Amino acid sequence: MTRTASTSAAAQWTRLWVDASFLMADATMVMSMRGWRLMAGGASAAKEAERMFGEKVEAGFELAGALASGRVRTPEGAARTAIGTYGKRVRANRRRLG
């Protein structure tokens, strides 16, 4: 039975690593697309810069609130919460910019 619990824990951490890797790849793509938009200049670049700042502040407060609420009790839970909080914004930006 210990082997099953250990295997399950390993699978959960592996899944967490895979999810974090996908988030990293998506975030890299969004940074690249935003960079191109900012280099183009103009009103859309200014709007994108404002959006970037606002999203980062909003996501930071959301994550801080989730972690401070006491619902997150493990390092894995904290990582999952962070991936979920930032992941939904990154995916939305990738769709919007792509």
C-alpha cells in the first residue's frame, strides 16, 4: 500500500511539473507576441502596456488572497493555485494575441 501512495504522489508531482512546463511555454509565447505588439508602437502598444500592468497586479492580489485564506495547506496546493491563477490569464492572452 505504501508503494501505491508513493506512486500516486510521484504522479501528482509529475503532473504538476508538466502543467508548470506548459504554463512556461505559453507565457513565453505571450511575452513574444506582446513584445511584437509593443515594438509596433501606437495606441495598441499603449493599451497593451496598461493591460500587462493591470493583469499582473490583479493576478498577484488574487493569488495572495487565495494563499492567505488558509485553504491552501501544502506546497503542492500552493503551486497548483499559482498555476491556476496565472494560467487562466496566460491562456486568455495567448488566444487574444494569437
